[in-house]
Amino acid sequence: MTTNTQMDDQTDGPVIAEGVDDEPVEHNRRIFDGRAYLAIAAVSAFYALFHMAALNGWSISAWTGIDIPFLPVFPMETWNFRIVHIAGALILGFLLYSARGFPDNDHGGHKHPLDLLAYVAILPALYALYTALSFASQIAGGVMWNGMDAGIRSAEIYHYGVPLIIATATGIILGWMRPRVRGSIAAADVVLAICSVAVAAYLITIYGTLMRNSTGTPFAPIGMSLAAVAGTALIMEMTRRVAGLALIVIAGVFLVYVFVGDLLPGFLNAPNIAWDRFFSQVYTDAGILGPTTAVSSTYIILFIIFAAFLQASKVGDYFVNFAFAAAGRARGGPAKVAIFASGLMGMINGTSAGNVVATGSLTIPLMKKVGYKPQTAGAVEAAASTGGQIMPPIMGAGAFIMAEITGIPYTDIAIAAIIPAVLYFVSIYFMVDFEAAKLGMRGMREDELPKFRDMVRRVFLFLPIIILIAALFMGYSVIRAGTLATASAAVVSWFTPYRMGIKSVSKAFELAGIMSIQIIAVCACAGIIVGVISLTGVGARFSSVLLNIADANQLLALFFAMCISILLGMGMPTTAAYAVAASVVAPGLIQLGIPALTAHFFVFYFAVVSAITPPVALASYAAAGISGSNPMSTSVASFKIGISAFIVPFMFFYNSAILFDGAWYEIARAAATAIFGVFLLSSGVQGWWIGARASAPIRVGLIVVALFMIEGGLISDAIGVGGAVALYLLAKATRKDGQTASQT
């Protein structure tokens, strides 16, 4: 925890942001000390450092055309790297996260009778690992491996698959049953960690041969399918521990669909797929090792390391202090601070709910202090934190997944996101400003805020973000730009009280390893769903349904696509929500003739705002926990505050200039009219117009003229502007008549 003295040294004023960069501890996260802590910290730091070395090993090889002699294992083969990426996250995750939450008074350290059974289960796990390594030795010795060979098939089933499945199932079940012990690692979780290694060892061995080409055919070794069954179970269990049940339920429904799809009617009907054929393909680049893991193993892990360096150097505290100094004096100041701070923190944070916890613990109590209702305070933070996921240049992780799926250059995606992000945050600003005006709120006093001049002196702490943006737009690769930004975060810390040395750099890598577990598990689990969609063909059939709807009404098809994107995203982290929606919905929109970038942005926006959409709104629920308000009322309030986010995608559907597609004057006009439309919509929703409360007819009129601004055509814009002028004159006349009547 940062001390008050340290923070005073940084701000020369009141302590506002303190602990924003502190590491949150989840309810089921183990806490170690002594040698156990050092061991886990070393594993976590090594895992993150491995990725940094591997990614930059590739980069340097690409830049120079020569291998790196002191990193002989790099560059790794792509599939092997992704397998190790997932296995490492599983191992670290099972060591750190228990199957159940811990009570507050738990101190851990005691044993339990169920551990004995778990210790027994270690034996088949070790035997499966030994067998996988034995297969590797045989293949290296020249044995021809063939899925049709009866002897090999028998060995894979009985010496590898059966022990592995037994150990995996036993470890998962015992993890659920064992009493909660926070200070020690349960033996059942050791079993699962060993099983993770056994799965990776076998798949690397087999995929290293020509057997990769046999996936989904009778020539595929049965061990592929058995390893994939165990690997899928391990990924789903890890996802349940770190991200909850929502994604697991959806993945489970898709897996069941594989085997019952041939019994379903209409467009849901799917061919009958044998279990071994399906699982021999799902742990390939058609599924788990596909686009979601490709992104998590490169861009996401790199930017998690970047975020960890910012966190270790206390730059996050500075971001929030800067936001307070800049916006705290405005009416309803803490709410406007939440908008700025959450935008800055959210773009480097992979989850909306995580951003709420990081900044909301500070902003929500202050919003309540100046007069916001608890549910409104939570809703503002939830909506602002959700917007961080659409804030370029990083956009959480969405920009990188979009680039991987569409093949559109990352820089094009980041540029296209600028105006939509501005519209989102401007709309939230208008909403909170009008709310503050209605309630007659004040801003924070001068003595309650950090001194702005002191914040300006440390404006160089924005350099890592600036270097990242500049490097990307100068044509550097994402990996090289991210590495430069990470290094710069360490360098700028040398000019603050939190200078990063060897100890703090090691701590940053440790934090990165831990922070990466959730997003890697989520991406791998989303890969299961993507695999089902691609292997069953349900995505193509869904696209045909969307086309049929569009024949009747294209707007209805878009509304249907919006609903599906939100439903698929409810309860899921942003990354997984977009990956799944992009596989199901986006192809259908593209077949409607919508450009790929527009279609994917449409889907991405609604996958993001699912975090504030009732009845399952993760960001709103996290904010409600901090504000002490009812979760459902908070989610409804956050939906209202973020209402413009549900309009913006239709704006860039009707007017692609909002995505920087067009001449400069078209883009400028589109941006200006869209911002004005958002202003009118916010004014109508909040009922505040030209400095006073608006009557019901005026509010309805404001919403109607705001909708005219959506299409972006000259005639519709003229109608919208003309309507706004008429409403202005009407409100003025009505107010003047009311004043005259009262005086009479």
C-alpha cells in the first residue's frame, strides 16, 4: 500500500488517488508467504518473462534475419507456443486459485482426509505425463506413429488417455469437495497442474510430427482426442474459477450442441459428429489454438505486461490524480473524474468489471459524497469503465482480436475507433452533467483536490502511452511498439518517488503473470465455442437466417444482430463476448453487404455494452458492490447513462464516415452532427434543456430529432438541426409564458 507521505510527495496536495494500482485479491485467490510466496512469484514472473523473450525473439529474428544464440529455443513453432501459453496459465492458475472462495477468517495450512485421495490421483497424472514423454522418445527414435495402428491406439488409450482422464476428473471433483484452505495448495490442484503438463507434452509431441494434418480424419491418433477432452475440461474449470459460470454455461451448451445438433430442427440442425473426430480438431487452430489464443499469446499478454509496469510504477495513481485535478471542480466533479480516469485505465484493462474495481473504489464514494444516489454513482462508474474497452489505441484487447479475425491492419482499427469512442464518452459526460445540474450539485473544493500545476509537472508520465501510439503509427509492429512502451514505463518511473529497479521490475513481471491468467483462460474457453461454431457450420446457417430477415427489413436484421450480440456477451468478459459474437453474427452482417470493419465494430460495440445491459451486467454488479446499491437498479441506471452506446453502432452503419471512411470534410461533418445528436439524446433522456428541466413533450421531441441525426444524410441532419432550433424556441417561449403567468 502506498503511504500518505509518498503520495504527498507526488501531489503536494491532498491524497486523492491512493491504492488504484494496488493488486486486488480475488475471493478464491491463495495468499502465500515465505518460501511458498517466493516460489509462486518466481513461476509467475518467469511465465511473463518467457512471453516477452519469445515475442521479442521473433521480432529480432524478423528485423535482423539471424537467430539469437542466447535464446536457442526461440522462435518457437506457432502451435507449440500457443500450447505452452495455455498450459502455463493453467499451471499457474491451479496453483493460485482454489475451486471455491475462502472465508475471511481462514488462515490455512491444515490437511484434510480428502488430500489422501488426491495424493493417490497424482500417480495416474504422473503416469500419463511419463507416457507422453515416452511417446516423444519413441517418435524421436524413428517409430512411425499412425492412428490406424492397433498397438499405438491401445497404448494411447490405456497408458495415456485413461490415466489422464481419471486424474483430471478426480482433481476437478476433489477441488469442489475439499474445504477451503487459503494458505496452502490443495493436492487436487497439484493433480490438475500435472495433467496440464501431460496434455501439453502429448500435443507438442504429436503436432510436431506430420500427425497435425490428420486431425478430424480416421488417421488421427486417439490420444489427440483424449488429450483434447482433458484439456477442454481443464480450461473450463480454470475459467470457472477466474471468470465465473456464465462463459462455462455457454460453452457447455455449445458442446452439447455438437452431439445433439443432428436431432434439432431447422437452421439448428447439424451433421452427426463423432466425439473423437470433434475433439481431435477442437484443440487446433480451428478452435482452442485459433484466433482468440493467437491474440492472447501475443498482443494481450504483451499489453498485460505493459499494464503491470504502469501499475508497479504507480502511473495509474497519477492518471486518476490528473483526472481529479482537471475535472474535479466541475459540478458533479467526481462523476466527471470517473469518466476520464476510467477511460485512461480502461483502455489498458482487459475487463470492464476489473476497471470498475480499480477506479470505482475511489470515485464511487466521492460521487456519493457530493450528492449522487448510490445506484447513480455505481452506474456512472460502470458505464465509464465499460467505455474504456472501446478507447483507442488499446481498446482493452478488442482491437487486436478484431485485427486477427478480419485481417484489417491494427492501425486502421484504432483510427476507426476514435469518433465512436468520443461519442460514447461525450454522451456519458452530458448525462452526468445534466444529472448534476438537475440536482444542483457543486464541484469539489480547491483544498479537496490535487494541485493541477503539480500534475502538469509530472505530465511526462503519459509518455509510455504517447510512445506506444507514436510507434504504432510510425509503422512499428505491435510487439515492438508494446515493448518500447513497457521499457519507457520503467524509464519514466526514475523521475518519480517510485523508481523501478530490479526488485520492482521483477514484481511487475510477477503481477503480469498473475493478471494474465483470467484473460488467457477466457480466450481459450472462447476458442472452444469458436471451434464448435466453425466445425458444426452453425455460424453459416445463422448468417442465412439473418439474410432472410434482411429481405424483409434490413433494420430489423440489425436489431436482431444487436440482441444476439448482447445476449452472447451477458456475463462474459469483453474479449470472450466479442470473439463469440464475431463468429456468430459478423459473417451474417458481412453477407448483407456491410463492410467487414463496420460489421465487426457493430458487433464489438454491443458485446462491450453487454457489461451494463440488464439483467446480467457484470460491470454494474461490480459497481453496486462498491456503492452499496441494489445490483439490478444499478444496472438499469448504467443502461440509461450509456444509452447512446446503443445508438452509435447504427450511426456508423448509416454513415461510415464516423469510422473515418471518407473525405476529411465528410468525416468532420459526420463527427460534428453525431456529437450534436448525442447531446440532444442525452438532453432528452435526462430531461434537461437550455438550463432548466424539460417538459415531457420537449423530451420526446429531443429524442426524435436526435434520432434524425443518426442517418448522417444532409436532409436528415437538416431536419434534426431544424427540430432542435424549434424545440429551443418552444422551450424559451414556454418558460417565458410560465414566468409571465406566475408574475400575474
